[in-house]
Amino acid sequence: MSDIMAFLGLGSNVGDRQSYLQRAVRALMDVNDLRVVMLSPVYETVPVGYVDQPPFLNAVVAVQTRLSAIRLLAETAAIETSLGRRRSIVWGPRTIDIDILLFGDQVIATPELTVPHPRLRERAFVLLPLAEIAPDLVLPGGNMTVRALAEQVAGRDGVQPFGKLAWGCGEL
Ligand code: X6L
Ligand code: MG
Ligand code: MG
């Protein structure tokens, strides 16, 4: 009770991308006061923003947590660091990126954290995996479902099904 459902965007475009996504999921499962409840399929996606970099794998994970948004951000940042994230080029290649896309229906606008994620509404690499696990969700302040938003961007941004993430340690 009083747990909040949050959606996290995962991205990787360096090294064994699928392995980095999988290790991020496992690390999230090890966070106290947080439960991983849904895993989207994995998509391979053309880079957006800074385009001269390798293709990404992207996925979305739903978690239930009683952490605050800022504590959750500290946890995801620690996982990024533990998986070798280096911040050299802004929007550049990364072993793992973990973004807080949504935190319940909260709207957060602080120097540290902006939720909903600023680029969520138009990014196919986020909307398509999100629509797989939360199609009927309506974003805070919005009026369209994630399914409808995903339909608008489907096929536009070079996003294609790639594979699945595993739940069990035996599969890692
Ligand atoms: C104008 C200005 C147009 C900025 C686009 C878009 C900036 C996206 C940053 C932009 C702009 C981003 C991923 C990615 C990045 C990812 C794929 C970002 C941050 N992360 N491309 N590009 N997947 N496919 O996870 O999202 S850099
Ligand atoms: Mg990020
Ligand atoms: Mg990102």
C-alpha cells in the first residue's frame, strides 16, 4: 500500500547491449523497497539526438516502490555507474541509461529530475515498449493513451523488435 508505480526507460548502445539491459534489470531487482513488476520486449532503435553513434537497444521496466522519486534516481544513477556508464559526450554512447519516465501521476520539475521524462511523448523508442506494458496509461496532464501516442510514432523512428529480457537468475 502507498507504493507508487514507476516506469523506467533502459537504453544501451555500447558493448553487449542485451547483457547491459539484463544486468540493469537484475540490479533493479536487488534494490530495497522496490519490486520489478513488468518488463517490455527489447527493441533495436536508430539513435536520436546525437545520431553519429551505434544503434540502441531500448526497453521499459515497470516497478512498484515506496522510495521517493529522488531516492529512486539515486538508485538508478548508482546502477548506471556500477555498469560502467561514463558521461563524456552529452547524448553520446552509453553502456546503460536508466531514465525515470513516469513516477505515478506525479509531475516533478527540479534541477535534478524532470518527470514525466521531457522527450517521452514523441520518442518511439520509449512509447513502443511502454505501450506493450501500459497501453491504457494516460500521462499526467495528457488526454491520449500511451497506445494512441505509440500509434502516432510507430514506424517513424527506426524501432524494431529485438528480443526479450529474462526474469530469473538462472537465465542470466
Ligand atoms: C533535437 C534536439 C532533436 C534534441 C532531438 C532527442 C536529444 C533525444 C536527446 C533531440 C534529442 C535525446 C537514446 C537515443 C539518446 C536511446 C535511441 C535522448 C538522449 N538516447 N536514441 N538517443 N535510444 N534510439 O535510448 O534521448 S540521447
Ligand atoms: Mg538518462
Ligand atoms: Mg535517456
